[in-house]
Amino acid sequence: MTKWKDLLEYTDTVISRGALLKFPAGQSIENEVVMMVCEAPDKSGRFGLMAITGYKAGINCYVIFPAEAAQMQLSASWLIANWTMWVWPDGHVQDVKIRAPLEAQEL
């Protein structure tokens, strides 16, 4: 089973589609949220995030990143530098964990 790592200690330059990001939700509804890196539904080749846990799980893309964030895969350094602007304005990137996509046997 793949373990969660701190995003700031992530050593790959890109984040693949299906990778999971976990961070404090900062809301009373849930303590943490897990989002999955996904392709934008508009088939533009851009990437985004979709919640897979909690109240908003599975409801469309939470955010679609600009074209500069990805070319075939999401740039890890771009995501770290732009976390509060594009993902979670009230959160801190140092609280974000990352892991590889789930394998079927993990479910």
C-alpha cells in the first residue's frame, strides 16, 4: 500500500492523473478532504481536482488549473507555488499530503 507523503517533500517534478491530495478542510462539515488529480471535463488537456471524500465527493471538478500548470501532467512546483491561489485560500501547503493513485486491491 502506498503511503502518504508531504507535498513539500515530493521529489517528482510532475503529479500524475489519479494522484490523491489530502489536506485539512477547515470546515465543520469534515476535518479532512481528499481530492484526486483529474483531466478537465472540457477535453482541453488541462488538469484539475475533484473531491473524492466528504460532502462534495464526486461533484464535478472543484477547480480546473490554467494551461501553464500542466503539459501532459500537473507540475508539482506549480501546484506548491499556487496552492492558496488555486486550491485552498485558507489552507497551508505544508499541511498537504500526496500519494499515488489507488490500486483496485486497496479498495
